[in-house]
Amino acid sequence: MIKKRKEMNKLLMVISVVVTLIALFIASRFPVSPKQRLFSSEEIALYNGSDDSLPILLGILGSVFDVSKGKSHYGGGGGYNHFAGRDASRAFVSGNFTGDGLSDSLQGLSSTEVKSVVEWREFYFKSYTYAGKLVGRYYDMQGNPTKSLKGVEAKAARGAQLLEKQKSEEAKLPSCNSKWSQDEGGEVWCETGFPRLIQRPLEIALTGKMSKRCACFTKDELSQTGLEVYEGCDFLAKTCRV
């Protein structure tokens, strides 16, 4: 009986050591800073770089980062100070750094613009210290992602898929060579075939706008619909001024 009890105690000790080692491994791989917490919009506004005794924080898609090491940029008088003390996700792609432009709303932005904001968030995760979450549009009072955040990430994922699909489709049609200089202006040309302007069919879904690009077509392909000859360029010219 005593022998069995000793063996049981040894087994429990081994299990305890294994559990401790696993916990230490997980903690080393996924460290959690005690400073990570939930912020209100009123709280994060205090960390706008105006008080030298406080760190400088900014939010993007509800994730809060300590950007104090970039004080020359994010502190008072810095070129990026408008991002400090708030979540101005929209301004990362709109370029509007005043008034309503400093908003966390991405409503009306295209899928590629939303994708860019998500990529900016990844930049901050890699470059600065993650400090917590901002309660509001993207995180609830418990720190859980809201429908708005899930919607943004889904739209960014769709944008990435559409962009890859567009690249794949455009790779099937060789693009024109091009050059531009201030003195001579622009020029496009094809080594093989003839330059034509064509619509990018996925561009509206990606950017909300329709755009065109230059592609090269053989003589037999020029009868296709949707091909546009450059203004002032001969029908069978291989080089066109633009």
C-alpha cells in the first residue's frame, strides 16, 4: 500500500512538472502584457502626446498601440500627431487628416481601401507595442470583436481575392511597354502586337471606379469588342503617344 502511494505521488509530481513546462512554453510563445487592456474613447484621448509623462497611443480598427518610440512623428508637432489619442482608421487611406476625416468608420470605402487599412494594422502589430482594445465600433465592453470588425476583415479578404483574380486575368493578356518623361510626355508600345486600351472588369468591385489599362493584341484579335485605339494613334501602329 505504501509502495503504491509513493508511486502515485511520483506520478503526480511528474504530471505537475509537465503541466508547468507546458504553461511556461505557452507563455513564452504567446506573452500577454499586463498593460494590455480595454480603453474608452475618453481614456485613449489622454494619450495624445500632449503629456510627456504618458505614453502615446493610437488606435486602428479598434486595436490600440503604444507608439511612444516614434514620438518625433506621433508627439506634439509631429507629422502623424493627428493619429494619436484616437482611432482614425479611415484617414490611413483617405488622406483626410481633419475634422470628420479622422474617423474610425470605413463606410463607403472600396475593398482595396479596406484591405489597405487592415494591412496598416498589421504594420503596427509588427512595428509597435500592442496595448489593448478600444471599446466602440470594433470591440464590445468585453473586448470581443463586433460585427463591424468581422465585416471589415471579410471585405478586406474579398478585396485580396479579387486583386489576385484580376492579376491572374491580366497575366493572360501581355501589358504594353510604357515610358514617360517631362519633356516628351508618355508613350506605350508593343514588341509583338498592337496597343489597345481595355477595361479592367473587376476594378469597380475593387476600387469603386472603372479604370483601363494598355494591353497588346495580335492583328487577328483586333476585331474583339471593347478594344479602344489611343486617340491620335493609327489603327495598326505599334507605338502610341499618350
